[in-house]
Amino acid sequence: MYQTDQYEGMIAETVSMRGHNGDTINAYVARPLGAGPFPGMVVIHHAPGWDEWYRECTRRFAHHGYVAISPNLYFRDGHGTPEDVGAKVRAAGGAPDARVLGDLDGANAWLRSQPYVSRKVGIFGTCSGGRQAFLAGCRLKGLDAVVDLWGGRVVQSKEELTPAQPVAPIDYTKDLSSPILGLFGNEDKSPTPEQVNQHEAELKKHGKPYEFHRYDGAGHGFFYYDRPAYRQEQAMDGWKKVWAFLERTLR
Amino acid sequence: MCTMIAHQVKVEGRGKSGPEWFEVREANVSYDHPYDLPLEHALNIDFVNEALGPGARVAVELSVEGARRLVKTIEAVLAQADQRGVLQDVPVVASPAPRPTTE
């Protein structure tokens, strides 16, 4: 917890970075002032878009001493308001996993090329971003912590697989290369408590370090203060769990 | 947005977004997270024109019950028009060039 007499400042801005296939995309970066080195965090926006909640979330990580980068995963889908662009991607059935992974890998590389970033980088996502954070932890190299908040469709039936999302992330669990924190609401429909149990069983089976917390009285998206899903008590406890986990894994 | 249940249908029509009308070419129908309706999931319809960019969009977010009533009502209105012999099932012709929209 910061003290009232300490100096504090941050820089927050949009930057360009190299993403999937070497494409240039934009990203929002927030970092504490100072030489660091600070741990890095890749912040994956949720399916509704690269929106204000994610701007604030990125700055929140900087406020807690991390260099945070949130790549615009919908860069190639056109520009406009986050809602209009998000609606376009929703209609297309979501962003393709391969492209997302390429962009997240690029965000990690961007962080690691900055002189003020330490050698530790974690990844955080909510909703579809939680799923993508887990996927990244399994498929990419160089991530030291994964935070999966109510990532739906980690468990997918064959009927749910699409050309854009051809493999259920749970099938990659054996390749997970870092500790994972998962936070879930017991009233969520995606993922359901049963799917969370399935995911946990798979992590156990492969001996992966994990920490799952399930909240009663919460459903999907219980951190989103701008939606009726917000649950103050569970959200504040959840944030504490996030900071404690990252302190342990990235500092 | 975790259902990813979405379908697109080609349509011919016009939509109004702000003060301007634009040519609607597609309707995107999804059952997923809405942006404004205070529900976790909703039946969302976006009337769009992909050629004009993401800003060419008229959006509605409906409860399941509201969506079902709407479907029945559309069918009923079309049937009534057909019965009265006033239904003109003809394609739109001579569409004007799509206007650019502000985003």
C-alpha cells in the first residue's frame, strides 16, 4: 500500500508495437515514473473491446508498480468507437487465436525491450482475455505468471470449435509454463463451476502450480464496476488476490 | 462475450445512426454480452454496412422474451400484408452510393 507522503507519477500513452506476422498495431501503455526496473504485465482487453475499463485497468497496474501494455487486439478490424469495433468482432465470432497469440507475444517482446522493465513479465485477462491469457501461458515462451479472470470457453466441446479458435485451451494444459491464478464466480454460465472444476483437475493432473478462487454471489465479470455484474466485496477481495499473486511471482 | 454465438444475414435496407441514414447491407445477430442492456447476455442485432466501416451500425440489444415477441410480430405483419395483397417482395434497385459516416 502506498503512503501519503511518497512521490508518485506515471506515464500513460498509446504506442506502436509489432504484433502477429510483424504487423504494426497500437497498444496502450502505462508505467510508473522512474528507472525501475519494474515487472511487466500484458493486459488483454475483454471481448467487448479495447475500452475505457481496460485503459483504467492498465493504469491500475502502473499504480501498483508494473509496466503494463494492453495491445489493441482488434486493430485489424477497423477503427471507431470501442463498441462499434467490438460489435464487429463479436459478429465474426471473436478474434482468431493465432493472431491474438502473435500480438500477445509482440507485447511481451515490447516490454522486454524497454530498459525500465525487469526480467519478469506476467499476463492478465478477463472474459475472453482470461481464456487468451491461459492460452498464452501454454503456447508462448517468456511469461512468468498468468492471471485468468473468468475466462470462458477454456473448456470447449467439439461443436464449439471454429477455424478461428480450433483447439480448446484446456487441451494445452500440459504445456503451461508458469503459475496461474484463476478467479471465478459461482453463478457464471461461461465458465460454469463444472468447467472450472474440469480445468482445475487438468492442472492437477499435470502438476501445474495454480491458485483458483471461487466466489459465491458473483457471476461473470464481477470486477466490472460499469455493469450490473459488479460485486464490490468479491471484486475487492479478487484484486487483493491478484496483487498478492503477482508480488510472489514477479518480484 | 464468451458465447461467440453469432450469425450474419445479408439484408437490403436503410438504417439511421445519428442524423444520417445509410445503406444497410448486413444484420449481425448474436446472443452474447450486450453493451448497455443490464443483462449478462442478450439478443443483439447490429444493422451494419461493412463497406462503410465499424461506425455504420444501428444496434439494438433485446431481452430473450422481447426478441421472441419481435420475431413473431415481424412474421405477423408480413403475413397480414401478404393477405391484403400489398406485399411487394422486390429487391431494392438503384441504390445511391453509400455515404461516408463519421466514426
